[in-house]
Amino acid sequence: KAGVTQTPRYLIKTRGQQVTLSCSPISGHRSVSWYQQTPGQGLQFLFEYFSETQRNKGNFPGRFSGRQFSNSRSEMNVSTLELGDSALYLCASSWLAGEETQYFGPGTRLLVL
Amino acid sequence: SQKIEQNSEALNIQEGKTATLTCNYTNYSPAYLQWYRQDPGRGPVFLLLIRENEKEKRKERLKVTFDTTLKQSLFHITASQPADSATYLCALVKGNNDMRFGAGTRLTVKP
């Protein structure tokens, strides 16, 4: 069974631009969560989607948004990029929302110049 | 404020020894705690989960303890191998799926 896939794996953007990252969960998984990982702040929860609905949201500004499609694939968008948005963005999937075991993808490394 | 601390940024041990990693927390009441392994450039991989009413969990060479009085979890890797070298993250989860991660401990096992 294929794992969680994320595209693109690496991305370079400049300040002020916007970016869209994609996540395909493990087949059959309906919950997708997004995390930001930086050396300074560690791994921080962004949001969780289940059945195309956002169920939980972390403490991030409104520039960070996401959505989930009917096939459970998810995208997250960051608008008006700032230098501090440079990070590894990880998505994780599970069968159900709030499930204890999540499976993480390899992440998208975003560099904002 | 809520705080999760993992004992040190880095831990170096000799192959064959037991590695012990610590996760301490304050101002938080987790329903359960998880440990993950993360290799460079990859996402975390789930290792073990222990609930608040459990004292100890084992899986092969791994053992986790959870002391809600001390607000501490210990993660042990026995008979450590160089392949165990990675960053290990603890994550605390409340009942509403509020999940908080520690900063991680980078373990290096030397042959």
C-alpha cells in the first residue's frame, strides 16, 4: 500500500508570493492533518480535515488555509509568504478524525527568499 | 503556559547500551502520549502510544513509561544499534485531538 505522498518535495518562493502544497493520503484514509516544522518551533499543528470539513485548527494566521477534496486529497495554501514561513510542511493521514495513529508523508521543504 | 521538554537536543551512546530519552511536560493533561522517530529529510514515523492510565508499554527493543504524577515519559531503546540513530519526538494528545510535539532529541549510536 502506498504511503502518504506530498508534492512538490522542494519549493523556493519569494516574499509576498503564495504557494499551494498537495497531500495524497494513504488509500482509504479520510483524515488529513497538516503540520509545520521549523528548527526553532519544532512541529506545530496547522489544521485537520475530515470528509472535506476542517475539524481542528492550530494557532496560525489566516494566511494559512487548506481544503480537502472528495477523494480525501488535501491542499494547503499560504498567501503573502514571509521569510518565517520557510519550513518543512508535513501532512499526516489516518482512517478517521482524531485517530491515535497518524502516518506522515515525507514533507515539502519550502524556502522563502 | 503549556510546555513540553525533551531532555536534551542530542544524546550520544555506544552501540549495545540502552538509550533513555525523557519527555517532561507542564500545564498539560494528556489523554495519551506518543513517540515518533524522524530521520533527516523525512516525516516522523509512529513508534509507540501510551495512555494516561498505563504505566509501561513495550515493543521489541522499545519501552515507554508514563508517570502522570511526575508529568514525565521515558523512552528506552535497549541493545541500541547505529541504525537507531535518528531524532525522537514525543507528542502529547488531549482528548479533543489537541496534539503538541516536543522539540525532539537527536540520538547518535556509535559503533
